[in-house]
Amino acid sequence: MAAFASGLASTIFYSPSLRTTTGQATLSSPTRIRSSPHVFRGIQSFRRFSQNVTADRFNSFSCNCLSAVSTSTIDYEFTDGGKEVELRLRLKTGEILSPKDISVDADGTSLAVKEKRNGLLITLLETNQLFDKIVPSETIWYIDEDQLVVNMKKVDGELKWPDIVESWESLTAGMMQLLKGASIYIVGDSTEINQKVSRELAAGLGYSPLDSKELLESFSKQTIDSWILAGGPDSVAEAESSVLESLSSHVRTVVSTLGGKHGAAGRADQWRHLYSGFTVWVSQTEATDEESAKEEARRNKQEREIGYSNADVVVKLQGWDPTHAKSVAQASLSALKQLIISDKGLPGKKSLYIRLGCRGDWPNIKPPGWDPSSDTGAHPQFT
């Protein structure tokens, strides 16, 4: 799975096959332990790390949203100290190591820690997806008795890291500080995919899951298919738009929307209330690599008649398997994290948009009192 930013939106390319083609031996995180504060004594080495990364050391994709972490079985402790984060790796007991036996390579979002043992270089931890960016030149490491301590300076000192790596657990915990209660809408051609991904997101974030299909069928006492046969797809889209209006003032919800031509999200003129939250477009693709998916996303964004092109972030799926819904949900959170970190004012702007009545003036919010029906010219943006 690879991520990149494209204009305002962030885009994720997800392929289940990347689990076996990224070259990562292990995708599970190392064991995390908790202990009382450690007393420093017997420090053997203190080094400042200068950026020196081998080109083929890490995954060629810009972001591995499965949080690939290759490690031997090793315990570690992690602490967020505000502007810096500290990682403590437990070394093998009974061995006396020198600085020459340790290799620490760091990049903006990558970290590789290796230990020389019996003439072999053993990987203690290797990830190409730290929770956020670090300043490589400010990375220091030293040996403290039986622990290797790696101290890294964060690029964004205000962002709290739940863990050293980006994973489902760290994303669901860390996104709360970024979303600030803003709701999430899952849109796309497949109602089934929208439903399954939104349920995973709601469960992980502790948000309320809402399903426009279920709400519509409960209200009308008929299935969506029956409704389409009786009243046509336009009537269903209009009804869903009314449901979205009623949900637009809600906070901490994940809303699954209808897919297909009868869904409101697929219509560019029905997005007035979808703008109230962060929207994720889950789109199936035949692209086989990141670059192809990136180009497809650019073309999609230019096709303004497609309602989904209004989405804040895009997740491109190469195939679909319901058992991978959690991985797609993780990709969605990763893309949203990138988007909000790039503009931390977005959650507040969403809140302002709701307070002003969801008038359709996103992202260039007009001053209070603006009436879209009588708009005849340009207005200054209101923030």
C-alpha cells in the first residue's frame, strides 16, 4: 500500500499483494513493554546520527500503510517527550557490545536498527513508516547497560505520537487529536465496501457508526432496490441527501453512504452537507502500481461532474476482499492524517462550515449572511 498527496487530497493505493512484494519479512509490530522510569548508568556510547540511507534499504513506495515493521523478537519501550521521542530496545543479555556493533539509520519517516552478533548483522527493528516525520540529523543513540536508546527529534513537536510506528492501533489513538470530533463520510461506487470500511473505522475510533442505506430502508419500509424500481434513482438520491442534511450537525460519527448512480455522493450537486465532515472516496482500480493509481486519481479529480472527485482523500483499491476492510480503513486514516497534518486548521474550518449552515461554499467559506441563491459575484473568504 502506498500513499502520496495530490493537491488538497491525499491518495492511498492499496493492493493486498503488497504484503508479499514489499520485501518486508514481518508485518507485525514488536512487543511493547512498560516499566518504571529507567535510571541511567554505565552509558557506553553517545552518538549523533547524520543522515545516511542506502537507496534500496526501504520500500520504494512513499508510505507503507500496513505499517511494515521488520524485527527479531525483541522488547521495546517508547516515550513521547513532546518535541522528541525516545525508543529503547532491549539488547541480548550477557553480551558486551561496543558502538561498532550497532547500526542506526534514520530517514524522514524510516528507521533501521541493526546489531552485529557473531559476525552477522541482525535487524532489531526496521520500519519505513514512523508515526510521523523526524529530523534525521538530530537523531542520537547510545547504549545504556542492556538497552539501546534512540532519541529522535520530531518535525511536528505538537503532534503526540501514540507509538513509534504507524499502525492500526497508533492511528486510531492518534487521529483523535487531529480530527477534533469531526465526522467521517465514506463514499464510493460500492455500498458494501462503504459499509464495511465505515464499521471498521467507527469501531477503531470509538465513533458512532451510521449507515444511510439502513436509515433510508428503515424510514421507507422498503429496500433500496424496491425504491429504485418504484420511484427511480433520482428519488433515492434526493432522500439520501435529506438524510445527510440531518446528519451534518453530528460529531464523532462515521457515515456510510450509498454507492452507484442512486447515491447522493456520486452527484456533484449533492455535496452541500457532505462537506461538513472529512470524506474518503474508496475507489476500485485496475492500476497495478502507485504511479498508475496516482495518474488515475489526477484524472478523476479533474472530472468535476463526478461527485466523488470532491472527496478530501482517495483510497484506490486493487481488488476487494471483505476480510481486508480493516486494512482499507487503516489506509483511510493514514491519508486523513497526512491531510490534516498538512493543514491543522481543517477540523476547525469544518466546524465553522457547519455553524454557518452548510451553505455549499466549501472550501472558500463566505461571511455570515451570504445567500447562495442570490450570489452575483466574488466574496472575500471568511475564516
